Amino acid sequence: EAGVAQSPRYKIIEKRQSVAFWCNPISGHATLYWYQQILGQGPKLLIQFQNNGVVDDSQLPKDRFSAERLKGVDSTLKIQPAKLEDSAVYLCASSSAEYNEQFFGPGTRLTVL
Amino acid sequence: GEDVEQSLFLSVREGDSSVINCTYTDSSSTYLYWYKQEPGAGLQLLTYIFSNMDMKQDQRLTVLLNKKDKHLSLRIADTQTGDSAIYFCAEKQDFQKLVFGTGTRLLVSP
């Protein structure tokens, strides 16, 4: 069974530029999560989708971050414009109702200069 | 407090036992998890415990849960150099949301 796929693995941009990350969850997983992990900290949930609907986006900085999961499968997370403090690893995870586990992708490491 | 707390660093010798501690926040959390993160990698689920259990053992891993004190621990028996990584505890809150601790860096020396 293929795991959670993310791309790109690394991205370096300058502040005020835009960036987008892509995630393809495990086939059949209805729930998809985006986490932000700042260096030295644990992951923090940004947004959670159930199929193509948003369940929780309370910690998403909506003035600059947006995410979509149009067909209930893969998802994109966008930052526009980026700030220095957005430098982090962005992790995508997915889960199904059957199993009590979130499966994580390898993450995208973003550096904002 | 609002944060899931962990000690930052633990150093052990190969063959010793390691105990990583965590204090979580929500007494109504249903599941508590331990994840492992190696450099440049995503998170790997090691084990989890349901909140009505006190202990769970899985090969070299033993999880202890004290609900009264909201304290969770992970014991790794016969620690190996390959166990060197960052370990995160996490609690499951509303809508399947996971809240992670700050992580404990385990260093195993030969």
C-alpha cells in the first residue's frame, strides 16, 4: 500500500513570494490533515478535511494560508504572501474511519529568506 | 496548562532502558499516542493506548498511563543506537484532532 505522498520535498523562497504544496493521501482515506512543524516544536494542526469539507481550520492563518481538497482526494496548501516565520516543515497526514491512526507523509521543508 | 509537555532531551547508553515522559492536557482525550521522528523524515506511529487502559506492552515498548495525573510514559527496553530520534506524545481531542507535545530528543550512545 502506497503511503502519503507530498511534493515538493524542499522549497526555498523569498518573503512575500507565494508557494504551494501538494499532498496525495492513502487511497480510500477520507480524512486529510495539514500540520506545520516549526524547528524544535511538535506538529501543529493547520486544517483538517473530511472528504472535501473542512472540519477544523481554527489554527490556519487565513489572511495568508489557504487549502483545498476539491475532489476529496488530493489537497493543496498555499501561502501567499510568505513571511519569515512560515519557515517550517509542512506535514500532510491521512486517516480512515476504520483505523485509529494518522499516517504521515515525509513533509515539505519550506525556507523563507 | 494548555501545552502537552515533554522533557527536551534524554541520553542513555546502548542496552539500557529509556523512559520518556509526557504530561497531557485534556482528561477527556480518548487515545494517546507515541510517534517517532528521525532526521528528515515524517512521523512514524510507534504505539497508542486507549484512555481506559493503564498499560500497554508491545515488544520492547511499554506505555504507562496515569489518568489522574494526566501522565503518559514510554519505556524502551534494551535501547539501541537505531532508537536515536525525537519522540512525540500526542493526545486525540475533538474531531480526531491530534495535539502534539514538544518532543524529546533521545540520544543513544554505544
